[in-house]
Amino acid sequence: MNRGASGGGTTVKTTGSPGRPAARTADRNANAQVFLRGLVSEMRRVTWPSRQEWVSATVLTVGLVASLSLYMYVVDELLTLILGFVRR
């Protein structure tokens, strides 16, 4: 396709920091402040688990990981044994 020499694109003139228009920088700062205020507000509403709940959840997670690891090890060894017989 042939395009005309006029360009047809838009140019944003910057008056703020290099590469960023002043208005965009101000909008980003305002958005960051609103975000952080909302974040703090939401974090205050969170119901944090007690120490006992943390410990029980951690023990459960470690137990599940250990049992799954053992299961995967047993399955791997069985498949290695079975495929060893098939190869011969």
C-alpha cells in the first residue's frame, strides 16, 4: 500500500520528564495514591488467621507434599521396573 507523505499519525508533545507528558505523570501519581489508599483500606478488613490456624495449615501442606512425593516415587519405581522387563 502506498501512503501519503503527510504521516497521518499523532504526536504527543512532552512538557514533563523526558519521555512522559506532565499530565500523564500527574495522573499516574494520583492513580498510585488512590490505589495505595484502597489497598490499605482492604488490608484492614482482612480477617487474618490465628497462629493455630497458620500452624495447622502449614502442617497439612507439608504432609500433603510429603505424601504426594512418596506416591510419585513409588509410581516411578514401579514404572521403571515394569519398563525394564519390557526392554529385555
